Amino acid sequence: MFEAINGIRTNPALYAEKISELVNFIKVEDSKIIFEKDGTKLGLNRGVDHFNSVANQLKERVAASPLELREDISVPVPENFDLKDKLWQETILKSLKVDNGDKYSSYFINIDVGSDNAETSMLLQVVDDNKIFNGKRRENILNPNFKHVGVSFSKQKSKSIWLIVFAS
């Protein structure tokens, strides 16, 4: 995941091409827009047009500096993680601030439930075609103000969960 994040930050045009290729894995089933590739299946909000729009935005994007991987902000995925539980993020942010003091000025969290393939997960976070995050994860990944990242992965009840913490 770390390499995939830095790849898109440092070469957004290359990843624009990869996002354009993902359009081939979008289909409509029972009036629902579905992305399905290599065991990853999830519902989308907007579909092909949104993927193409994000790819076009990336083609115009200026490269950002790569992030430094930091263990002190790599937070384990909570056991029995439930995305609908809104307290998990607040709890993680509080513990990061306590553990690290003034070492970092700000933290932001990306969570992805779906793909155990790091690059697919990251590309889907950049597209961010859902009602929950709606572009916030893309902003975090591409934010040139972030300098550090922590990455965690967990497999829970056949769900692949990525927890990514960005810090400046």
C-alpha cells in the first residue's frame, strides 16, 4: 500500500491510466453499479463517468513528494471493525495525539474495506465513488502537505481492511 500511495503521489498521470483501465470492471446488476475485479466486489455511486472524471483530473495533477512511512502512526485495525461505528476514528485520533504529543501537527485517516490488493484498494480510494467518503480519501492521498503515513491491514470475517493514517 505504501508503494501504491507514493506511486500515485509522484506519478499521477500513470495512475490516471490505471484508473481508466478499471472502467472495464464496472457493470450494472439489478439496476446497481458494481465494480468487480480479482475477488473485490463493491457497489458504486456514479460509475464509469466518475472514474473517467477522476482519471482526467489526475492527468492534470502536479506530482507531490513521496510520504515517509512511520511506525508511530501505523495503528492496528480495531478488532471486529465496524465502519458504521463512528467512534473508531475519534478513538484512534485521540490515541495518536496522546502517544505522539506535538510530533505531528495533524492527522487524517483513510479506511478501506474491500480489496486485499493494495493497488486496487488505493486506486478505488482515489476514485472514491461512494456516499460515505465522497472524495475525502482522494484528498488525503494527494495532499502535498502530508509528509508521513502509517499503514495497517487486517482480514476480519473475510473482509480486507486497510487503515491508513496521514500526518503532517
